[in-house]
Amino acid sequence: MRTWFTLLLLPALWLNGTGYGQQPGNDRIEQVIILHTNDMHSKIDNLAKLAYLADSLRARFPNVWLVSSGDNFTGNPVVDMIADPGYPMIDLMNRCGFTVSALGNHEFDMGQESLNKRISQAAFPFICCNLDVSGATLKPLQPRILLKTKSGLEIPFLGIIQLDENGLPSSHPSKMTGIKFYDGISKAAEFTRLKDQYGMLIGLTHLGVEDDVNLANAHPLFDLILGGHSHTLIEKPMVENGVTILQAGSNLRYVGKTTLDIRNGKIIRISDTLIALVSLKNENPGIRKRIDTYNKNEEFAKVVGSASRPLEGVDEIGSLMADAVRETCKTDIAVQNRGGIRIQSISSGDITLKDIYKLDPFNNPVTVFQLTTDEIRSLLCYGYKLEKGIDLQVSGMTYRIKDNGQFQCDSAEITGPDGKPLDPARKYSVAMSNYIGVTYKFDHTLPGIDDRNTTAECLIQYLRNHPDINYQGVKRATVAP
Amino acid sequence: MTIYINSDKVEVSPGMTIGDAVKSYSHELFQQLTRGRIKVYDRFGNQTEPDGPLKAGQQLVLK
């Protein structure tokens, strides 16, 4: 009797097309609402509105999931520059009821130990399929998660992280020691069986829209890719090779509201709307109060120095930063790259800790190299070639580049503080952010040695030692006419 | 690495954002971008925020 019943049931399951492991189908449509965000970068101010939106949808619909495509951190000192970095962001994400997050490259900025703490703190999992942490401090992550609807349908979400040309995500290489990364698009092939198993498959990716398109072309089994990393505002859903690709900008200015219509265990329709959070009036008051507490961190309002005149532009601000590093690390010379100067001006008057971290949010330690004049020249010229103009601001020297007419360095005259050319026979100690030390291609025979200070700490010390700074008109790097 | 802005080749350094690349391409266009008079779009026609990262070969359009 039992065998007869089983034989009858199996064809019924086959005919309705749910596949192995899913519920027997019927023609009823089940809806899932996914609120998706990406690249929030510690911008906590709109989380109270997001929470209100999520809760209001949860009150009306049975299946509402709140997901992040990674890069939850790095971008706000009240979250990133505290003793327990990132804690406020996860606390608030927990209170909003986030369901899952992909791992983004900036998750590594705080280092693996801190990231472990944040992952433990989170009431939701972080997922990533293309890394191996067996030799690392970072604890293992699930490659995917199964989210269950109220009717019992399970939908797999697969996490994938981007890699730069060096084979690592975009973070400081020292923060990812011991972790092996694999190409995400290739690795995803190992998980497309999830589509056979569950009838549906969603990518929660931190690849950037270009590679989301490549992923869709390589693996059209994905129903949907909720992407991040490239800060793309996809207002009209992209469909590539039958795969829907979505992304919601960055910094929690928007959230995407995706509705999945599911029938017989298959997604039959996907619709998406981008919601500008600034346009929402209502917010969760409890979460707002908590955000305000984090923002009022008095530590960041502390005055560390002052400027008697405003500082404008990369010459003046970059020279200040280079002076700070040179003096604090006691080197002959220091350099500051243009990409590391994150604000355009500093007003006259008090300079607070918050101002420092807006200017220099990276927490990069200083590295000191011993370089000859020719090696210094190769560093300056590399920066010039990258920027197609002056890149490196300096302390302890000045320089003048002769352009060969194609934005390349024909020569660079370097003079010391006494106005005379540097001595070609000696080596000079040159301090720089270790981001420059690692990523810039310049000549050096010995590796750099990390100083215990970060570039931001150098700036704080320098400002405390030099009240009423005045950098008006300072210009130490020029291009010959 | 090389990216393209309005079909022009632009050399950029690691760590630069889209906004940094626009600034190195044209200060005037960067000012228009920061004032909201123009926006950046990727090759698919999606608006891309100026604080986004760069990828080798990326094609951006300012309009």
C-alpha cells in the first residue's frame, strides 16, 4: 500500500516542477519582499527610517527580508574610529532586523580580529563562497544561507566578494593575512546545483555591476543578483542573460524594495523599486535615539588643534599631513598622496578629532623607507604618472617635475630644506602611509619598516604641538612650464 | 590602471574613487558634478555615485 502511494506521489511532484526538496506545488503565488541595500559604509543616520519601513512592511506581509550586499563599515568615524570599531553599525543593523549580509572588501578594514567580533555580534550571518580562512584568524563563514518563507519554501542566497587584480579584495593586504581568495565567478559554479535543489537561486554579491553582468553571463541559473561595491544606482532593473541585476547606490541614501512572485517553487516575476530614504518621514524612535547617542560621542568633539588661516586644496592640506608624519616619525622626508586627502578644505579655528578622521579615515600605519635620491625620484614620478599631474605632497624637501609632454616625468629636481639638491650619495629616511608603500611601484632596495603610528595619529600629535597652524600659500611640488 | 571617461583614456591610481578620476580628467566637470549639474553613468546607463571605486577598463559617461 505504502509503495503504491509513493509511486503515485512521485509523478505528482515531478509534474508540478518543484524539484527535489521543495514543497508540493499549487497555483497560489507566494510573495517575498526583499529590502536590499549595499555599501552603507557606516552611515547610520538613515537606519531609523529603514527600520520603520521594514517594520511597516513586516506588519502587512508575511515574508520580508532585509539584506546587505556588504561594505557595511568604513566611512564614519563615530562607527569606525572607536575602541571597538564597527560595534554601532552591527548594533543598529541588529535592531533593524537584518537577515543576512554579504562580505564586502571594507569588512576587512578593521582587521580580522575585530571582524570576528562584529560577525559574532551580528544576529544575522555574513556569507561568502570564495574564500578559505583555514590559515587565517578570521572564523569560517557559510558560503550561502537558506531563507525560509512562511509556507516553508527555502531560497538559497550565495555570497560572493570581489577581487582586485592582485587577487585580493580592495583593502589593505595586511588585513587579509592567511586568507585564500578564489575568483568568485568561477567559484559560483560549485554552487549552481542549489538551483536544482531548491528551484531558485539568489546571488548576494559584492562584485560591482560589471562583474555581476559577467556572473549572469557565466551562470544564468541565478534568478536574481543583489549587488554592491560599484555604488551603482540601478533605477530600472537590469536583465542580463535572463538574470535580474539590482543595486541600490551607496551610503544608505536608497534602499531597493524587490518583490518576488513565487509559484510552484519557482520565481515567476521580479519587480523592484528604489526608495530614497531621505524622502521618508517616519522613523523608528528607539533606533533614532540610539543613533543620536552614537553621534554625540564626545570623544570626536575634542579639539586637537587650531588653524589661524583656512587651509585650501591639496598643496596646503597635503603639506600639513606630510609635515605631521615627518615630525612625528622623525624622518628626513615624508610624502602624502593625493588620494589620501579626503576633504578639500579645513576652516580656520578649532580642529576636532572628527575633522581629522574625515580628512584621514583610513587608519593606515606609517612605513619608513631608506631611499636614495634616484629612488625618491622614481616615487615622485610614479605618482605624477598616475595622477597626470602632481600627486605626492612632501615635507623636508621640494620638487619640480619636468613633463615630457605626455604627462610623464622627464626629470624631477629635488631640493632639501636648505634649497640645495639632495645628496646623491646618501640615503634618506622617507615616511609615507603604508598604503603608498604597498601599492606604488617605485625603486627601493630594502623593504619599508612600519612605524607604530598611523598617519591620523601623526596629525593629531602634530596639531597638539603646533597651535594656530598657517599653511596659506604653501606649495612644495610644482611642474616646470 | 586605465579607465575611460566620455571615451577618453584616463590613468588612475589604486584607491581613487570615481570622483577623483573625474577631477583628474577635468576640474571643471568635477565642479559641475559636485554641484549636481551633471551625473556619472556607467556603460549600461546606470547612474553611479562619485564615491564608488574604479575598475580597470571601466567606461564612464558624464552628462
